[in-house]
Amino acid sequence: MTDQPRQDFQRFTGPNPAGEEEFAAAVAGGQDNARLPIGVVLEISGSGSQIALDLQRINECMADADPSVAMAGQVGSQIKIRVGDAWLLANVRDQRKDRRTDGGIIAHIDFLGEGAEEKLTGRIHGFKRGVTRYPVPGAMIYPSTTRDLEQIYASDGRASITIGKVFPTKDIRAGLYIDAMLGKHFALLGSTGTGKSTSAALILHRICEAAPKGHIVMIDPHGEYSAAFRTTGQILDVSNLQMPYWLMNFEEHCEVLLSSSGNERQVDADILAKCLLGARSKNRLAQTMGKITVDSPIPYLLSDFGNILQDEMGKLDKATSSAPFMRIKGKLDEIKADPRYQFMFSGMLVGDTMADFIGKVFRMPGNGKPISIIDVSGVPSDITSTVVAVLSRLVFDFAIWGREEKNRPVLLVCEEAHRYVPNEKNADGSSVGKILSRIAKEGRKYGISLGLITQRPSDLAEGVLSQCGTIISMRLNNDRDQAFVKAAMPEGARGFLDSIPALRNRECIICGEGVAIPIRVTFDALEEHKRPASEDPSFAELWNQDGGEEELVDRVIMRWRSQG
């Protein structure tokens, strides 16, 4: 080392005999980078502070065999500061050259937590998030070693799952605390092509392995996850979902059966409410229960509903013309005649199958398959959001009306979440947005966990993302998305957030309740048979193959015409 760094340390530390001796020992030792200071604290201010780093020491650390020491002082790396008999851990947020001296770097840090010092080895143990004692300006900065990080990232005994390796180490396992992550919701964010679907499948597989008697419902809008959970989950699509139409509440009936707007819609809604209540009241179950409402999940016959509508239209003292009645009847006849709606509006679904349906969807009992994949890719686009709304509301209502029973927590995972819970600019007032927002705000009180997966976090309702206690962010290419995620993440994660645009595929930043401190993680590789069907086609390979195109076109047209 030259005299210049020594002068820098002397200038930063002032008359500090301990610092002087430490630096002298460092120069004499020459090799043990972990025990040599790399800078000093300049300024302390709350959660973040300013430090000075020595460029020569950082360059020396880069050649160290320990990858954590090799990263010392760089943006996103962890450094430690001795405070009394404890170590304080901090994350480097940014760097700039110190104009006052050659070889000097000024950096900002965010404090992550603190741990006690092992007397014999000097390593960290008993690490806890948060800071009780701050360092003073002039305190020395040291690299964090892999052994230090092993202690920091070690599980504290709570139930957890491991999903990958902590960057930049080669062997430290990254874990997520299940109760903390699910108890306060989580969000998985990442641009298209970053490995988001595979990472979601990995996390869900790990949860299923850790909790084989769990209750997980996943809304899959593209049919990707059926391949990943074919052996470990219940796959439900339009061919076997058999969701009874009468499970819809009044608002969901309005979305499906009313096509008018403005003042006309209110008139139509009043007529629909009267006819729907009349149809529900005809059921023997309703007669034994006494008072029911238009929202009560009581089976009714579509023919009864149609007859009541016809009778109301024929009354001479009705308040309106026949046009509203004709609009509702026309829409009802259209749905009954369209084979695409048979999974929901079939005459065979009139029986009281509510218990069977909830047991099948919520996995109660699970029979060794704790997750149900609801593939809505075959659902007609005009009622897709209504189907998702019904499923989400059933989760919420089941939890509310089951408060007196032994708690059965349910995890609801929503892929392409920005489609169902859009921000104010894109909001359409649909029922699915309202129920998912309510689950985000109130669900944890009733044992409901919400998992949101999206590639456009800036299109999500802001209040919903802010309710997610754990955020798993993969690479985001859009500036607006990056800014949105930074606003939602806690203060201590700032240094990590700046690396979001530079993350590789299958890498992520995790912060919040599910981890001890913010971490950068490389996800494990997932076995082929557990991956979702979301890989991009190879144009170069497929465009060099031919044969069988005529038969392929015929088969596609046949499925297209039959809508099957």
C-alpha cells in the first residue's frame, strides 16, 4: 500500500490510537483482507450514512478468494462496522470519487442490522434486523466475509423454504420465512423473459413440499402452470371446473347479464335484482332458511329466472317499457345457447354442489395435492374477470363465515395481477378489482394470503402493492416500473434496488417480512417436469423444420370452430 491511503485514514480518523494501530497491523499483515479496514465512517444520519473508501484497498480485495470480500465496497455489497463489542452491517448504496484526494471514494450506506462479535474469530453471530447503537464518525469499515453472511442469513428456527443462493456467495442458501411471507402477502415482479413464471413455480413447489396439506389456489390466465403441477396439484379448466352460475352475487350477475350503461343500467339492475331474488326464493332450501338476500348463494333454475322476467315484463303496471326486460332476456338466451359458457351456465349445475365445489377448489381435503391450478385461458374473455372475481370472493367469504371454526389459511396466487387489480388510470370498476383490493387490505385478519405476480407493477393498484409485506423483484426494464417498485420497498433496500435493471435471468432482489434483511438471490434451477409451459419458441430452430403443416392447419381450424 502507498502512503496516500494511510494519510487518508489518518485524516478521516484523526487522533485515534486504535485506528492507527489497526492500520499499522494491516500494512504489516498484507494478506488477510477480511481483517483490514477498507474505509471510515464520515457522517451518520438515521437509516443511511456516508463513508469514505480507499480505492487501493478495494482493488486488493477484488483478488480475494472469498467472493463476499471480493465484492467489498462495491454497490450492493455488504460492509461491517464495529460499534463497541458488536458489528453493524450495512449495504453500499452508491459511489462517487472523492475530489479532495486521489484514490478516495465517497459512498452512501443503508444500515441493515447488528450482531454480536465472537471473541475468538471476530465473526458476527446473533444477527438481528434494526440498529440500537450507531457508529461515530471515524469508525473503521471492514469487508463482510462469507462466514459473516452465513450467520446473517442463517434461519432463526422459523419455518422456511430455500429457493436459491445468496449473491455473491457460492454456497449460502437463501431462505424465505413461510409464515412471515404468507401472513402479510407477497408480490413477484419481473419483466417478460426474466424467468418469472419458473421462479413462481419454484416458490410454490417449495411451499407445497414444506406444507403438503396446504390450501393454495392459483389463477392461471395463460394455461402455463398445468404442466408444472400435473402430478402435485389439481388442474381445473373449462372442461372440469363446473362452476355453478348461482354462486355469483348480485354485482357479478350485473357484469354478466347487463350490457347497458348510464341511467339505463340502473333501471336494468333494479329489474335484475327483483327477478333474481324471486328465482332464488323458489328453491326449497331458501324456503327452509326464511329470509334470504339477492347475494345469498342459493341455487336457482335459469328457467325460473326467465319465467319471472317474462311475467314482470307482461305486467301492465310496470314502471318502464319492455326494452330493459328484452335486453336482459336477450343476454340470458345468448349465454344459454353459447357452448363456451357451458362450464358455468349449464342446466346440469342447478344442484346444491357448493360444498363439493369449495372442497375441490380450496383442496379441503387435499388428498396429497395442496394446490389447485385454475386455468382460465379457455374462459370467454368477456366473463374472465367475473370468474376470477367469483373465485376470489369465495375465498374471502369462506374465511369470514368460517371465523368460528378452526382456522384453515388459504393462499390465493394471481398471475397477471395487473389485469385484475389495475391502477386508477386503467380501473373499470369491476368486481374483481374490488375483492382483490379488499383481500389485500383485510385478508390477513381472516387467514387469507395473497400472492401477486406481474410484469407491469406500475399498472397495479398502488394500495395493493403497498400491502405486500414481501416483494420479490426480478429484472425490470421499464423506468416507470422501477420507480414504482422503489417507492414500495423499505428504506434499507435502496442499494439493492439500483441493481434491479442489471439483474440476470433467474436473479432477484427480496426484501420485506419474508427475509431477515434484503438479499440478492440466484434462483435454483427447476427440474424439467416441474417447469411451467412458458418457454419462448426458438425461431431459428423451428423455421428450419417443415412437414405436416397441412394437417396442423386442419386440426387448428377444427378446434377454432368448435371453440374447444
